[in-house]
Amino acid sequence: MTRTVPADTNGDVSASRPQHRLSLRRSLARLSVRPRSILILSVIPLVAIGFGIWGWQHEWVLGVDSAVYRAGAETLLNGDPLYDANTLPVEPWWALLPFTYPPTAALFFIPLALVPTQVAWGLLTAVSLLALALCVRIAIGALPKPSTDGPRWWASPARSTIAFFLVFLGLEPVWRTTFLGQINIILMALVMLDILVIGARGSRWGGVLVGVAAAIKLTPIVFLGHLFITGRRMDAIRGLITFIVLQGLMFLIIPHDAFRYWTYTLPDTGRIGPVHWAGNQSLNALMNRFTELAPWASKAAMGIGALLAIPAIWLVLRFHRKGQALAAMLVTAFWILLISPISWTHHWVWVAPLVVLLVSRLPKTTPATAWKRWLGTFAVFFVFISCVLLILPNGRNVELHWKVWQNILGSAYIFMPLVLAVALAGRWWYLRRKRGTGDDAAGDGDKHAEVASGG
């Protein structure tokens, strides 16, 4: 089923169609009278906690990364250095990895140090799964309110949230995040809650959660720039102040570790892992794999990332002016993933709200262009649920000898946002050219499709 969406004379969504805002209080109230929804959303997190307890009793190996988080917190409590060695003395034998996060992260991970390692994985996984459901609900709430002639399944946020939540458990970035005990989904929830809910209402707390997320893991700090260029300068300032205050606190608590992190640990990307490994889906990894670790590869990747900032800012501002805050935020998110020196596959959890956005636009197109929308949405979803990267040989520098088709397939995550950006820009240029030729019939039909897709 397809339908068109009316547009005003400027090609923007009509002002009579206000954007649907998420009310967490109202959503929780509605959820409280839906016992089946509560059961579905709670049973899987509870199973994760149960696995953690059972794994603790039977000495299972659960959550390599959550074990490192917990070890960092325990090291902080013990007063031992975080970064002087490649491993921490309290790490279990199966998780001997360096602590690569800012010292502030160890402070936030202290609750994990209060329980056994496996139980810490179960608790972190449970919180991550609940955060995934929250991200889906926030994404749905950031979309334009469904019209009366729209599909009923999309008009029910509760049902849509549960459906997406269950399907997204199969996404490789999601299940890998939970399997490793990573914190990516929680950080994504902090950013989305801040940008799309708290700050969107003009709250004086806008930007604070972004600052907290950046203090735990540095890459979210780019969202402060997103807030700034979209006109929320006070939110950006509050977020920056939050970040600086938290870093200053660590300089007071553990000055040696804080100084060492910013001067030695942070520039040492090799401490995180080999940049050319197949699991690294960033421009830096792509260039290093393609050039067989040429000394100029990382600098070239930085240059390409800087050039991509131009169309990224253009897209952010274009979506922002059309009132499409979710799309604007996702442009920034995927640009960060591309330019970061290390973007492991489990960092790409941002595909979850992207799929929500793409699916929401499927009914909003003309019959002539509907197949393109369905094909594009399926392609994006397939890349991240097919585990295509796992079928390629990797490890022990084998990536440096990949063939051309293997480099393309093994960089599928990297190419996905680039292809989407090119498609958006190309369609925008095509529609402008159509309108310029005076082809009213084609122009009107394409304008409807453009408005529906945010082009």
C-alpha cells in the first residue's frame, strides 16, 4: 500500500502536520496497562540476568568487554593505575585486554564491580536490551504523526516498538554488543534521549546526557557539534561543560591516570586493536586494508573524512530545516562511525533507528517509486542481519591480501551510509532539475516522494 504526502509550495512538510513528540510518562502509563507488552519487554532482559547468575555459579565465560569494564572500576576502587600496563591485574584470564576508555568510564562502571563478573554481564545486557527498546520508541516518537489514512500497525507505537525490538535482536551489531557485554546501545540511548526528547522540548538539561556519553566514550562528543550547528547552542555548551567537569573530577581523583590517558593512551590507537582487522568498519580500516598498511593510509582516511563533513553538514541542516530531527541525528551518527579510527561492527548499532526511519517511509511514496523504497530498505537491513562480514577470512593479516570483491564485501558497513548519502544527494539534484525543466506532472509526483523521504 502506498500513498502520497502533501507538501507546501516550498516542498516542506505542511505546518499542519506537527511532528509527533515522545512523552515518556504517557508511554509508561500506557505500557502499565499492557501486561503482555510488559512481559515481552522484560522476559529477555530477565533471561540475560538469569544467564549471568547461572554463569557465575558454573564459571562460564560471559562478556569479555563487560569484564574489562568491571576490572577498570575495581582497579579504580583499589587505587591501582588504569593505563600503565596493557592489562589490569584484576581481569579474568579470559579477558586480558587493555582498558581503553577515559578514566571517567571507570567511575561510571563502579556498579559492575559490586557483583561477580558474569552477573555484571547479565545486568549490563539487561540494561542494554531495555535501552534498545527505548531507542526504538524514541525513534518512533521522533517521526511525523501518522495520518488517519495511514496503516494501523504503524499508528500503534507500542506494537511497533515490540516488533522492532524483537527483530533487531538479530542485527549483528546488536547481538554482538550483548554477547560481548558492550555499552554501545546504552550510549546510543543517552544521545537519542537527549537530542530527540529532553533537548527537543527546550529543557535546561538538554546536552547533559550527550556530555555524559562523551565522558564514557569519546566519540559521542561530536554530537555536541551537531547540537551547535542545528541551533541548540546552549545544549551544546551544557554538554561541553558536563564533559569538562567530569574530566576535571578525574584529574582530582586520579591525576596520574587522567594525565596518562590524554597524553599517551588516547593517541595510541594500536592499543585498541589492529586497525586493518575486518571487524573495524571505518574509513581508516578501509584505507589500511586496501593499501596494505601504507604509512599514509590513516592520513588519507582523515582527509576523506574531512571532505565528507561537507555533505554531512549539508544533509544535517537540510533534514533539520524540514523538522526531521531523527534523520539529521543519524547523518551525524554514521559520519562519526566513518571517521573514527576504530569502528568495530558492534559500534554500528545506529542501524536500528535507521531501519525504523526507513520502514516508516515505505507507505509514503508513489506507486511508481515504491519498489525503490522497499529495495533500499531491504538492502540496508540485509547488510546488518546477514552477518556478511563473518563469511570472509580474517585475522593474522589475511585482510591485507583480500581481493577486490572481498574488500567491497568486507566493507559493507562502510559503504552503506555512503551509498545512502549519494542516493539522497542524487535524487535531490534530479528533482531540482525536473522542476527546472517545467515538467509539472513528473515534478509534482517526485515532490511528494521527496517530502516523504526527507529529500
